[in-house]
Amino acid sequence: MDPPLTAVDPAVAARWQRLAQRPVVLEVRGLGMRYPDRAGRPVSVLHDVSFTVRRREFITVVGPSGCGKSTLIRIIAGLTRHTSGEVLLDGRPIQGPGPDRGMVFQSYSLFPWLSVLRNVMFGLEMQGKGHDEARAEALQWLSFVGLEDKAEAWPSQLSGGQSQRVAIARALAPGPRILLMDEPFAALDPHTRAALQEHLLQIWQHIDITILFITHDIDEALWLADRVFVLQPPDAEHPGGWLQEIIPVPLLVPRTREMVATPAYRQTRAYLEQLIHPPRLAPVGERLPVFKLTKAGDEVL
């Protein structure tokens, strides 16, 4: 398999050096996750996963189905308890959910019985802020994501893209150290998805936030990230999902759509494609079942 790049632009290399000098925010050491199946036998979801994330990095995590991407982010969020290893945020073990981590899910997770404004106020009020202070801050966050005119709307009155922008504002309002996003744009149409990718990059560039973003889309992973983490499902050597490779993205920030036509982007994308979707030959004798559901003479060839 060819390496992702044979040469790196000097400006990109200099940016990588600057990123490497930032303090570590998140550290995962030897993380493992097992659970018993119906017969009581242990099933491994994650195996010996280790990595660090630095302040204000944008990390995307990709991998085939069954590699443990969502389990990983739920452990970091404190929603799922790991069975081995350590997860440290600013050097402190993660024991459960906390305001130092914001979470945006794939499904629209706004409280349907609260207005858009009250949804964003929720975390601020849970921190003990008074109604007026929470309201003022929530309005600022809604303005930041371009939805101040929807403050009094109900979640049911929003489009999918608007719902996720409110969810991002709600997650950021309490001031977390890290924003965790589990395929937040997967259910959106391509146009809305591209617009939200651009919006998220603008948010990230203007506030002090570190982002860990789960996706199944290679182009989304490359477009957004400083580094791409590639998880793989269990195999003969690894009983659970494992971290195969960490790939620095050879693009400068801010991103422009012209970058996707550069050799650096195309070569890195091809390398990721090989990692995630390697060529597979069907075993000898493996055949699709034969069904004929069309009329004779109605052929596609």
C-alpha cells in the first residue's frame, strides 16, 4: 500500500509542527471495551486503543461498520463505561458525563417540549446561571450559528440543518473543552451537509474548542480534519476494534473547495480508501442466489 504522501508542502509541514507543540487536551491509553453476549461470553468492541488530541485540533474518526467508532465517542462522553485502559481530559480521568464535554448526536436530539432558545439555555441553567444571564448567553450562541430569528420557534418547525445548528449551539454554550460529534450530518442532504461543514469550520476557527468528529464519509473526514484516525473492526490479531493509523491531513486552514483537486488531497484520499475499503476477492464457490424477477427478454445487458 502506498504512503499517503511522498512530499509535503513546507507551509503544511510548518503547521503540523505548530500543532504538535500545543498542550494535550485528551489522552486515551490502552482503551478496551467488552460486554457479555446473550450466552454470557465476552465480546470485545475496542482493543488497546491509544492516542492523544491537542488543544484546538479537529480530529475525524473513520472506519468500516463495526469498528467501534460510536462506542469510542460515547466512552469519551462518559455515556458508556470502558472495561480497561484510561481516558483523561486535561489529565483527569473521565468518570461520567460532564460540562467539559459537549455532544452532538446523529439523530436530532433537541427537547421537543422546549423552544429553540430554551434548548440552548438548558445547559447554562444547569450550571446555575440565572434566567436572564442564561437567556442573554443563549441568544448570543444562536446569533453565532445564524439562528437568532428562530429563538421562539419549536424544534418541530426547524429543518434538519437548522436542528443540528441549534444542537451545536446548545453543546457549545456551557463552554466545554471538547466537542464530540457522532456523525451529526449523516442524515442531511448533500447541499445542507456541505453548508454545515463550512459553518462548523468557521465556528472552530473562531472559538477555543477541540473537536472529535465521527464520520463514515472519507471526503468529510479529510475536508474537516487536522488528523484522521482510522479504526478497523476485529481481525485475527485484534479481538476488538483497533486504531490502525493516524493520518495528518496535508491541507492548510482555512479550507477552500479548490483543495479537493490538488494532488495532496487526491493521494491522501486514495490512501484512506485503501485502508477502509481494501480490495476483496470473493471466495471460490461464493455465488449470489439465482432469482429471476423479470420477464424473459427484459435484460439489462
